[in-house]
Amino acid sequence: MGAKTEPSATRNAYGDALLELGEAHEDVVALDADLSVSTQSAKFGKAFPDRFFNVGAAEANMMSMACGLAVTGKRPYCSTFAIFAAGRAYDQVRLGIAHNELPVRIGASHGGVSLGEDGASHQMIEDIALMRAMPKMTVIVPADYNQAYRATLDSYESDEPMYMRFGRPATPVVYDEVPETLGPGVDVLREGKDISLIATGHMVWRALEAADSLEREDGVEAEVVNVSIIKPINSEAILESLAKTGVAVTAEEHRVVGGLADAVRQVAAEQHPVPVFAVGMGDEFGVSGTGEACMEHFGLTARGIADRAREALLLKPIVSHPPLFGPDWT
Amino acid sequence: MGFPASQPEGNPAANLAGMSHLRPVPDPRPPTKEAARGERVPTEAELERWATVLRIECVRMLAVAKSGHLDSSLSAADIVSALYNRVLRHDPENPGWAERDRFVLCKGHAAPIQYAALAHHGYFPLEDLQGLRKIGEPLQGHPDMNRTPGVEVSTGSLGQGLSMCVGISLALRLDGLAETSHVFGVLSDGDCQEGQTWEAATAAAHFGVRNLTAIVDYNHLQTDGTTEEVMDIGDVRAKFESFGWDAVEIDGHDMEAIVQALERSRRLDRPAAIVAQTRKGRGVSSMEGRFGFHGKPPSPEQAGEALDELMARLEEQTAALHDAEGKDGE
């Protein structure tokens, strides 16, 4: 297990950790749908050809086969792009995996718009929403290579169905080491008292940059929170930060509908109603361009987060009141 | 014949005592247990008689549930009788036996026929059959592996079942059980309209699966009309053959042909398809081969007539068996 210090893609961590799981556990099997180089499951496939099933371009078949393997005692890892895992094969994941509560892991690579050039047909921006809505499904979105490595290794120990979202581009590391654990899935990476920047996946390192810029340019102390387990979300950790700062901006490479924004807003609305602003995709599909150009195009940048935070801070004295009811989090 | 005007609360079976047709099926001899089967396998005549018992249970269950797919269950009765009473290696006292054969009802809407077979083999009490589709009861509208003992995997979304079977077959192969444990999937003509079934058929041949038999209950009727009118799937046997399967076509109500085809399919070096030409609603004259009963429970009058007919057949079959036994004994 080697921690990365240079920018690296979360999908690489999945591939590396999957190989390690294969070495450690006989019951790990992997399936892919003709994308094993992209999803990185090819590393497992090369080492364990007997336990690797490349089904070709047939994602529905892959998910139901994984169900069959799991009911017969195996621990299947299904890899494909997020668009096919959550979009095309939704019913197969729903009935065969989630409804049966089977230990099947879906390694969904190329989530969001940062996959770039392939464009809207491949840029999955609704998968977190779809998988959050599915009963019994755990949804994990790691922030960098090191956390993705931990998430994949630990997934073996869990008995629940799990959707793990990984990304295509190399992104800066947020964790210096491979963390010991994902913990409750909510990490405060930087303490602050003025505003909470609550981010997931590729937006976490950008949120850290945004916090730097807010401190430098506005003297604002922003708290940066990484949510790696979006479902079930750890509401206590979210509420603790909201209670401290009284206003939040969420950031995700995903539709704000059904995504991290809604998950945080749901917690806030029920237990500590403070304003929660969102950075994410609106009512729109992705477009072609380089990954970074796509992120820029949709405002999924450190600048985008900082600007949204400035708007939120302007409104904070007007809209943010101490809660009228609920637990005392201060 | 008719239901009493007011029905008592509680156990739905309790109010059936007054209705002769809905009393437990008279049968002094439980099905032969796998362990005791050894030297003596049930004859075709006995299997036919068991098919009648299963049909009677289906009519009773649907009459009580007032919901479900009766005609789809009846067309598969002979196949299911042959499997559970003769072909399958299973042990109701040890449902988790690793080396057992696996039965997957890909056409999950025909759940009552599997439930009847499971109950008569002692996987759960016969009384549970009358709880079909009722809140809080173990027998769901479609098979549920986590609620009903003996159900290997949940089904009910057409097209997924054969993929699940391929996954189970591969897992058994990884465990070194391909020569002993066989997977039998019962598909509908609707399954063959779903594209995923052909993804699974491709995969089974590609991965060299040997311990899998797909039985297609080709009854030619679906919700909106005949399969020929709605979406003609044509020569299903030829399709499976062209996908690299061993494929035969039989009369799905000819017990000798069913048993022969099933037992032959165990010994092949390829996945096997048995296209069973059947009649929807088989065994009940008012329904057999007639459109308009799919997903519609029988009215009390229809159920009464159906049970009259089936009980008369059961008596004939029982008497014939006793006569034959008597002759054997002389």
C-alpha cells in the first residue's frame, strides 16, 4: 500500500486496492464491461484471470451476474463508467443487489463532467442522486487517491451493497497518507468559524483552495468539510459544523438536485435550519472539452466555491438566525 | 359455490374450513426426500399427479390472495413438478447445502408454483401458502430470497434471471462444484423479449458454463395478447442454438419428455436450453390457452370450477397409481 503525494486519479486507487484485495481474499471476484483499462480493474484481471469476468458491453448482465455470484458466496466488484453503472443498469442494481442486500461493490469510474472530451453522453451527473434514492445502498465518493484506496480496501469488510464513485483525471491529494479509516465519512480538513465549505470528491481540494483565497482576500475563516460517505450521511458531524458557522456552501461535481447539496439541506432543514448554498450542476447536461475546461464551464472550481461563499456571507446576517428549536449544538 | 358474505378476521385460511374445495389437498404420502430417493425415483405418473397437486395449491392461493398470476403458474406446473420431485438435488432440512442444485424462477411472476413446491417439500408450513401477497407474510408477490426459505435469489424483473443463473454457475465452478451442482432457470417468453436474456446467453457460452439449464416456458400468451401479436420471439430454440447453446424443443406438458430433457441437460459440455411448448392456464379448461387471464386472479366461481376439475383429475390419478401399486404387489 503506497500513499501518493503527487496528483493521481481516484480510479487508480480503486485498481491498486482491488489488486491487493484479490491477493488477500479468495472470494473476491471482479467484473467489468469492456472498460477494464479505464476503470483500472484490468490489474486484478491480469493477476487473477480465473476470478475476472469481462462481460463485454453488457452492463445489465454484469450487475445481475454479480448478484448470482454474491448469492453463491463471492464478493463481487463490478467496474464500469458511472453513466452505465447507475444509469443503464439501475433496475439490475436495484432488484438483484440492493433489494437482496448483497455484498456487491460497484466501482463507478469517470463520474461527473471531468472525464471531459466524451461529452454529455458519458458525463454522469445524476448517479449520486439515483443511488442515494435506492434503499439499502451505501454511497461513497472519496476525495483523493489516498482516501479512495482506503475506501476500496475497507469495502471488503462491509456486508452492505455499495456504490463507489471514482474520477478520471489526476487530482491533487488531500490526505498525506492513506487514512486509517473513512471514519464516519465526514472529515473536517480545516477548522473555521465563519462559513462551512462542505465538499465531496473532486471538489474537496478545490474547497481547500477556496478557503485559502477567502482567508487571503477577505479575512474569512472558512471550515472545510469532506463528505466521503454521502449515504448514510453522518448528520451529527454536519450539524456540528453548521452550528459553529451558521451558513454553508456545498460543492459537488453532480446535479445539486439529489446530490450532496440536498443531503446537507435535508439535515439542516430538519435539525438546524441555516442557509445552505450549493455549487454543482443545474438543470443542464455536460459538454465536450478537456476535463478542466468542463469544470471551468460549469463553475466547478475553487473560484466558483469562493464566489458562492461570498454571496452566502453577504446574506448570512439577514437569513441566518439561531435555530428556533432542536438540539443545542453550540 | 361462493364466498361467505362476511369473513372472519385473522388467519385467511381459517375462513376456508367451510369450503370443500379449499380444504387441504388430501394426500397421505409426502414427497420423497432427496436422501431417501436413492434407489427409487418417482415415476412419470407420480410426477404428473404432483403437478396436479401444485396446480390445486395455486388455484387456492390465488383465490384467497385475490391477486397474482395464475395462468403463468399453471403452464409451468409440470416442469416445476419434474424438477422439485425428481431432478433437483436439494435438501429442505439443509437449504444452505453448498452442493445443492439451484432453482431460479426467472419468470418470478409465477411465484405461486414455486411456493407450492417448496411448501410440499417442507421448506415452510403449508398454511403459509394462504398468506400469499398479504402484508406481513413471507410469501411476496414475486420470489424474495430474504423472506422465503428455499428461494435462491429474488426475481420478478424479467430478463435478469438468466444473468443471475450465469453468475451462480460461475461461482459454483470457482468452488469446484461445476460437476456436481447444476443451475436450473425457468424463463418465460417475456424473458426472451428482454435483451438482457441474450446478453446472458452470450456470456454463458463465452465463459464455457456447463452446469446451467434454461427452461423456457413458452406459453405464447402475455399481458397484452399473444406473443405473436405483441412481439413475436419466433424460434427460441434456434436462437439459443445460434448463441452456442445445446437447444432442444419439447412438449412442456409431456412428463416423460420433460424429465428426459432435464436429465440429459446435466450431462452436456455446454449450457442447455429446453424450449418447452406449453399452454397458459394448463389444467383448467376455462383458462387453458385463452387470452385475458394474465395477472388476473380467478373469481370465486372460476376458482370453484377450476378446483372441481383439478380435484377430479387428482382422484383419477391417485386411483390409477393405487391400482398400479396393487398390481405391482401381486
